[in-house]
Amino acid sequence: MIDEVLPSDVRSAEAFHDEPGTPLFPEEQALITKAVPKRRNEFTTVRHCARKALAELGHPPVPLLKGERGAPRWPTGITGSMTHCAGYRAAAVARRTDFASIGIDAEPAGALPDGVLDTIARPEELVRIRRLETTSTTVHWDRLLFSAKESVYKAWFPLTHRWLDFDEASIDINPVAGTFHAQLLAPAPEVPRQEFHGRWSSRNGLLITAIAHPSTPAEAAGQPA
């Protein structure tokens, strides 16, 4: 599923269940010694996916540890993103000469809990969601908005190393093209275009969103291969 919402030069891998006995590096194992089994399984399988995706770029297996605010620390010259939810794990990676950042998110295809939409959505987004609800009831548009905002944050943070609140991005979902546009409302010189473009998919009980933010020529020139 994840490859359907990513450019062809982004490498990805996904899993719909956990494989018992999947190995971790000792450095990774140390991060989850006190974790409950559910968390250990998520952590392990999503890193297995990430290593499979990295292998497609010619990278040998390496520990994938946590960096600032828990964001994954990728090998030099690589950008990427991981996600997991009930019944799904995925990772996507690319060379930073091609993409400045990647953000992916997966969610169960159900409505958000009561009250959450009003917490995450801007006024204009609420109007858009209500309009979308009149066009189709097969997609939970509120959950899709939440997922898109998660992908926006994952694409934003590696560029800026700053928090982005839910109300600092305004998202417009295209229900026909399977795309969305995010207007960034927190000025950042690291994101000169102040916008992200993404794609989304809804099937098999899952909602998936993805952003692959291209490198500008200046960004690509400054990145190691």
C-alpha cells in the first residue's frame, strides 16, 4: 500500500503482521528493554521494514536509533520516515539529494474519538471536512486529516528541528485525485516554499498518508551522497 502514495524513487517496505524472532541490533534492544510486548513488536517490525527499504538503496543493515524528539536517526545522506498502527508497519527512505524529507503515517480507518477533530482542525479545515462528508461516507475524513497532519509533522521536523502545532498547517484534501496540500503557517527559512504536497490511500481498513518533499537544487548540492 505505502508504495502507491510515494514517488518511484522512494524505497519502502511494509508488514501487516509481526514476525517472531526478527533480530535487533544490541543498541536497539537497549531502547526497549522495559517496553511491553506490543511496543517491542512495533519497534522491531518497523525497523525490519526500514532495513529492507535501505537495502534497496544499497545500504547494509545498521542500527536505527532515536534522535531528537524520538525521530529516527538515518544513515548519512538518507532521509526517511516510519509508521505503525494496529495491523500495519511501514518505512520509507530516499537519498537526500533527491528528497529533503519524508513523512508517512498509517491509521485505522475509523472515525476520530469525539472531540478530537475540534482539537486538531483549523476553522477552514472543519469547513472542508464537512464538505467532504457530503461527497463520500466511505472515508473517515476526520481521521484522514489527522493522518495528513502527522505526515506533515514528520516531514517538517527533520528540516527545522522545531515543533509544529496542529494549527500551524492548513490542509486541503482532494478526494478525487487522492492528494492533499499543506500550507505551512509557521515561518521557517528551512522550508522556503512553505508548503508540502502529499498523497493518501484508504483501503483494507487503513488510511495512509505520505509526503516526499523534493530537495531544491541548493539543498541537493549541500547534501552528502
